Amino acid sequence: MIENVDLSLVDWSRAQFALTAMYHWIFVPLTLGLSFIIAIMETVYFRTGKEEWKRMTRFWMTLFGINFAIGMATGIILEFEFGTNWSNYSWFVGDIFGAPLAIEGILAFFLESTFVAVMFFGWNKVSRKFHLASTWLVAIGASLSALWILVANAWMQNPVGMTFNPETARNEMTDFWAVLFNPVAIDTFSHTVTSGFLLASVFVLGVSAWFLLKKREEWLAKKSILVSGIFGLASSLIVAFTGDNSARTIAEHQPLKFAAFEAHYNGKSNAGLVAAGILKDSDQKLGEKTKKDFILKIEIPGFLSIMTGGNKDAYVPGIEDLLYGNAEETKILSVVERMERGKYAREVLMDYKRARMTNDEEQGNIIKAMFNAKDFIDNYFRYFGYGFLNKPEDAIPNVSIAFYTFHLMVMLGFFFILVCSLALFFSYRGIITKHKWFLWILIISVPLVYIASQSGWVLTEMGRQPWIIQDMMPVSAAVSQIGAGSVITTFILFAVLFTALLFAEVSIMAKQIKTGPKH
Amino acid sequence: MITLISYSFLQSYWWIIISLLGALLVFLMFVQGGQSMIFSLPANEKQKSMMVNVLGRKWEFTFTTLVTFGGAFFASFPLFYASSFGGAYWVWIAILFSFIIQAIAYEYRSKPANFLGRKTFDTFLFINGALGPFLIGVAVATFFTGSQFSLNFMNNVQWANHWHGLEALLDARNVALGLVVLFLVKCNGSMFIINSVNDEDLINRSVRKLIVNAVAFLVFFLFFVISLLLSNGFAVDNVTGNVAMEKYKYFFNLLQMPVVLILFLAGVAGVLYGLIITIFRGSRKGIWFSGAGTVLTVFSMFLVAGFNGTAFYPSTYDLNSSLTIRNASSSLFTLKTMMYVSFIIPFVMWYIWYAWKAISRKKISEEELSGEDHVY
């Protein structure tokens, strides 16, 4: 069934999904954050009645509109690509995964897109109160949308709340609340949404700094820096806090991913946290994969143990412990062992299918009962996906990508805490225009915050390879059976189109900023 | 009480919701219908701007409905999502493609420094307007005419040809339904413009367009409906679940489900009434009758495709791989959970209606547009 999978099909399907997701994620975080910043500005206008605040609100709203449309364009593709390119996945877990996507449409996306129309066209048609409410509803709708999408994504990272039905050959939801309150979902949501708030704040800071350097729109720029400085600082602190939580959750639920982003091969107690480092290929191999080594690294001694286990003596398993096992130090089942159990679970499923085909009712019922037995579920079926792997090393994600994206994201995260604090400090003292160097830093921060944001998603998604659903299904088993040529063609079409649209977006945005607010 | 709700009730309930969303989507595609006339309807740039702004204030509703339709279909009938999207790849990709280029076209077309030029964005609107409704019509027609696929024991889809959906264009009935949808949304687009602008000349031009499109719509509609009623259908055996061809299946579906027949006839009457009062009596309210008629007609067609023991996504390659609302649905638990979620839909529809009315209070004219700072 899956054994003779066309690898180039899998790779191109992944490339197409990654392309869409990364383009989508250029626009979404700005929508998430800017909607709240605009809502705050409009609230000040509502309270004070000062036309300057209205003018400011409308200026940022114009930029919001340019960005919002292209976010919608890329978002619709993502939703449908689960069907077009990952159809086996869509059946295998659609019973659970489809629900949050549908709820997103019904509960959140309509809220967002309905009131965005009022926000854009309602200034002269509805009361000030109704308009303000609409602006807030857009912001809330955007974050609610993100919530449901992230609940769906978190479920792929940590599948919970379901049971396998051998009859239909799919997983079926048994506990909606477990899916919604999945610990990974809570971390991912709080981290991702606040990172969007931070990104938008840095965007507003950067654009405002440009106005100040050009000595234009000083009042608007300074007030914008004040609003986005406060919003950005608060967000950056939450981002750091939730990021730390998220790392702990990953260490628990996706230990190989965690080991990969620290390039931690050999487990130990009193393990240090690598704050920064540069990797090189070592001369050792794990299967066919070359082990990485550090050319240089800055390490905080003992901190990795403290972070994951609460004390310095805690043992942090490395990639090798997780692959081949280390019974003395860690109770985690090795990948080698998981593969055997996964293969057994697959055989049981095949036996069931055979019994059904030969109409062997009795045998069928015996096997079906196994799928409801706790022992089989917890100790065998849980590792179903490992049955698809050919060798244990297949379970290692790309260590270099995981390491660099993780460290880049974290370093930039701390940098933005500093940037937002300084922006607020200078702004509070009224001396921000005197520090031109800082205004330049604010401008340079804009591309950096996008890099940090993209790194986060690359880490999340590349770090969990080879899984599409952690431990349950590898990407190779999930892909739609279409010719690789078709997917290559659509990949190129999407790549050209998205890139052209990105150019258009950036060009329009730059022009609108240069033109400045109207009236 | 809720525990007494049966699996088959929920499957039917969700088919009704999907049918309703599909029906609303076709109605809201009046936006696409209008777009398809962007180069032929307006006499000058001013009229074009008016027309684009009329449609542009509604495009998000159509788009969001499409997204929700997809999401709800995924959640309630995931086997359809997996089989059709993963199998008829090219049709769905083409549909999606036409919607990506729409989403940015309104916002970017008249902005300075828009890189591709206004003409390109207007062409995007045209392509989405013509191709989107046509292909959606073709895809929905395969609900009646069937596709070539099989499902293996893991319920994974294998498409039986290399065309991956494009082969649907070879069946005249599929093409006919594509054209029915296209000309219907063109009619609705004209009537919506007639309803929303304050410009005599643009209104007169829209009426003239409407006459041509209405005739084309009626011709293809009659062809499709007659061929459907005379064709064999994919009937599901209640006990074994086996699928077999049955003569005049869809005709009998209408007779055996009189409520659906009434909805269908009322829908067709609504569309015709809307057309007649607009064309012959100069009414500007035709869109509301035609719109309601569109919803009822499409709704009833979906019910004919899925109810009364009919396979809604049939396979002509392997009859027993055909999808029915029984074998393609989500589990009892998921359908029930989603049913609770669906209770909020009336509230959503209420606030959409409220917001829609709030921003449509003024008819669009040159003066209105010059006083507006968010202009497409």
C-alpha cells in the first residue's frame, strides 16, 4: 500500500504545502497584531473625539487592508491542500481534524470578514459606536480564527482525544475538550498569537521610525510608537514566557524534536543549554545520517536539565538514547522498539482486513476487540506510525534546520524585548527623535521580526518530521496518489503567483507609506 | 434526549447543512457573475468603477462561504474531502487558483504602484468570475454523473485515469451544469448591480445583458434538468449498502420526496419571477426573488443527490466505492459535536444580514464613491 511510495511525490507535496504555509504566514501575523493596534487607536479616538486619532487609525487601517486580502488568498489554499495533496491523511484523521477547520469558518472567519467590511466602508454609514465595535470584532475574529487553526495543528503535534476504528480504518474523535485543551494547543496558541502581536508592533515601530527620520507626520509617528511600544513590550514578554512553556511541552511530547533543536545527541545529567553555536558535520554517522558537531558554542551549564527536569541532576535524553534506547537512564521507549510495536499493530490491522474480506466473522470480532483494549492501544497502536519507518534513523528530523531556526528565533525574541523597552523608554522621555541610530534599529527590526516569525514555523513543522501526525502517521503514508509531475507543476504555478502577489503587496504597501495618511 | 439522536439522523442533518451552504455559495457567486462582465458591461471607466465597488463590498462573503463550505464538508463527510480533492486534483486546483487571484484583485486594482497594473487585476476578476462558477458547476455535476475512482481497504482513493478530474469536461451534462451555474450567476450579478447602483445608463446596460444571459441560462438549465430526470442514477441498497444503477433514479427521487419537489419548483419559480419583473417590469428588486430561488433550487438539487438512498459522489469505475452520506460521514460523536456548533449558524446569518444592510444603506453612485476613502 504505502511501501512503494514515490519519494519525489512526497517531497514535492511537502514543498508545496511549505510554500503555501510560509507565504500565508508572511501576512497573517501582521493581521493578527495590527487589528488590535488599530482597535486600540480607534478606542482612543472614540473616547477623546480627536480627529488626529481617527486619521491615524485610518492610515494603519489602509495598510491592514492591503495585507488582509493576500492573507485570505493564501489561507484558502492551505485548507484545501489537506484534501488535494494529503488525502490519505484527510481520511485517516478527518474525523478529528475537520472539526476545528469547520468551526473556524463558522465561528471565527465569518466574524472577521463580515466586520472587516463594516470597518472599511462603515465610517460614514454606521454610528461611531457600531464602527468601534466592528473594529474590535475584526481583531477578536482574527485571533479566534488562529485559535481553531492552531488547535488543529497542535493535534498533529500531539494527537489526543480519539480512538482507532479498524472498520473504517480511521481515527475517530471521542473527546472534543481533550482536543481543544490539548496542552500543546494552549502553548501553541498563546505563543503564536502573541508573536503576531509582537510582529505587528515592530512593523508599526519601524514605519513610524521612518516617518521620524524623514521628519514627517511627527505627531502620528510618536503616538504610534507609544501604542505599539506598550503593546509590543507586553507581547514580547508573553512570547518569551510561552516559548519557554512550549519548549517544555515539546520535551515531553516530542523528545526527538527537542533533542534536535539543541543538537543534543548523547543524553546526560547536568546538561547545558546551548545559547548559541555553529554546527559542522562530524565524522560519525547514525545510519546514513551524519552526526553534527559544534565548531563553537556558548553554553549555560546545567540549564537544559533544570529546564526539562526541574533540577541539575535530571537526565536529558539525546537523539541516540531516543533511537536506540537507554534503559538505565530513561524510561522512554526507543524508536527501535517502537518500530516493532508499530509493525505489529499494522499486522493486526491487516489481519482484521483479511478476516473481513474472507467473511471470517469470529476472527474479525476477536481482532476488533483488541482495538478497544487498553493494553493494545497504549502499548502498540500508539506507535502505529513507526510501523511505516524502514530504519530508526528515519525518525530524526533535520538537526541543522531545527537547531538554527530555534536559536535564531530565541535570540531575536530577546532582541525585540530590548527594542520595545527602549522604544517605550525614549518615547516616554520624549527624546526618541534625538537617537537616530535607534530609529534605524527600529527600521532594521522589521525584516528581522519576519525572519524570527518564519523560523518559528519552520522549526515547528520541520522539527516534527518524519511525522504528519506525531507517532501515528509519517508524511509518506499521508500523501495523495497523484503524479509527482502534477504536483511539480502546481508548485511552480503557486510559487510564481505568490511571488508576484508578494511583490505587488510590498510595492503597494511601500507606496502607501511614502504617501502617508490622507486628508 | 440528545443521546437518542441517531447516527442516520445526524448524517442527514449534516447533508442538509452542506446543501444549504452550497446553495448559499451559489447565490453569493453573483459576485463572480458580475466580475465575468467586467469587460463587457460598463460603457466607461466610471461605470466600471461603480460596478467593481458594488461587487467588491460583497466579495468576502462569497469567499468566506466557500471556505466554510470546505471546512464543513471536511468535518462532516471527510471521505468526500479525501476522495474528491485528492482525486479530481486538477479541477479543484483550478478552482482554488481562480479564487486566489480574486482575493487580492479588488484591494490592489486601483492602488498606486500595484506592480502588475490595473488591467491585470481586472483580468484576474474576469477569470475568477468566468472560471470559478463554471468549474464549480462541473464539479457538482459529477455528483450526478460520477467519477472514475476506487477506494482500497484503507479507504484511500485511487483515481482511475491520469486526467485527475479534467476528464469531467468530456461529459456534456457536466459542461451543461457548469454553464447553468455560470449563466445563473451572471443573471444574479446583473440584477444585483441593478439593485445597488444609482446610474440609469449602467442599469439599462445591465438589463440588456440580463436578457441574453437569462436565455442562455434557460436553455442549458432545461437541457441539464431533462437529461438528469431521464438518466440512470446511483441507488444504494438500504440493507447491504451496495450501489447499483437505477433507471430514472433522480426523477423518482423528486416524486418520492414531495417536499424536495416543492422546494425545487418554488426555487425555479423564484428565479423566473426575478428575471421577469426585472426584464419586463423594470423592477430593481429582482435579485431578491432570484436569489431566494437560487438558494432553494440548489438546495433541492443537493438533496436529490444525497437523499432517498442515493450515492452523492458516485464512482462509475467501481460502483461500490461510491460515497453515500452513510459511508462517507464522520463518526457519531463528531457529527453530534458539530451539530451543537451548527446551532450558532442562525446567529451568524443574522449578524451578516445586519452588517450587510448597515453598509448598503446608500445606493452606489459617483457621488457616493467620491465621498468614500476605501475605494476599489
